[in-house]
Amino acid sequence: MEGENFINTNRLEAFYDAIIAIIVTVLVLELPQPATSSLAALLAIKTSYFSYLISFLVCTNLWLYHHLIYNHVEKINTKIIWQNIVVLLIVSLIPYLTVFVANNPFSLLAQGLYGLDFILMNVFLYFMAKSLIDANSDKQELEEVLDVKNALIIPLILFTIGLVIAFSGYPMAISICCLITIIRSIFYSLK
């Protein structure tokens, strides 16, 4: 990649932090208020809380992954910046899709779009990971941190399993697979 202009990562990291913070803020603002101040009213909107939890964990897990990666990235190029922008575009749909799923927990369309959002995010993260490895000189350490198999391939398989089960008649399988994937990622990152 001779002749290519490489860029410092600081601005991208700050932009990423800001966008994730905004998305998480919008997520909480989209939570509906209970009709009354009773436990029954809180339980009536439990799907909203479940969807919020999954979406919040996805955003924070993505932020953590990005933060861990960019501690080992020396340089980026415009291709990597655009890959990050596409990932953020996909992630920015999470608040909208969270409300859609919360209001329609057994809808194949709502759950399918929710799962598709996560699949697309992982696909673009995979391509971004490959581009980061190509652009940086300490490929071995970066490959270990990126951990493409555990961080991207296995979640992609789980999201796909959720979609298959959903199309077999149980739409909630997508949200459940998303939650399993996120819990798995959290435990894996704590090792």
C-alpha cells in the first residue's frame, strides 16, 4: 500500500465515542413510561426493557471492541474510515429497531430487521478488521486483539441461527440469539 495516505486514529475514535454515546442516549429516551406507578404497569412494558437491554449491551460491547482494537492500531486510511462510518450507520438504526421490536415482539418483520441489523454490523466489522490488518505493520498483535473468529464469526453464526429459527415460526429467537451472543461476548472479554 505504498503511496497511500495514512491517518492518525484519534479523530475517528472521538467520533465513534460520540456517536455511540448519542445512540445509547436515544435508546433510553425511547423507553416508554409505564401507564401508572405500579409493578403491573412496569411488567406490561417488559418487552421494551428486554429490547433496551439487548440494544444497550450491543452498543457498549461494540464500543468496547472498538476501543480495544484501536489501542493496537497505529494508522488508518480512508477505506477504514468509511467502513467505520457504515458500521455506525447500521448501529444508528438500533434505537428505531429496538422500539419496533419492543412494540412487535412476535413479528417476524420486526425481529428479522433487528437480526439483519446485527448481521450487517458483523459483516462490515469483519471487512474493517481485514482492512486494519492490511494497513498496520504489527499484524500478529492486531490479529490477536481483533480475534475475528470469536468476536465476529461466531456471533454472525448465532445471529443467522436466530434468523433461521425465526423463519421456522419463532420470531423471538432472533432477540434471544442476540442476547446470547452479547452475554457470550461480555464473558469472553472478561477472561
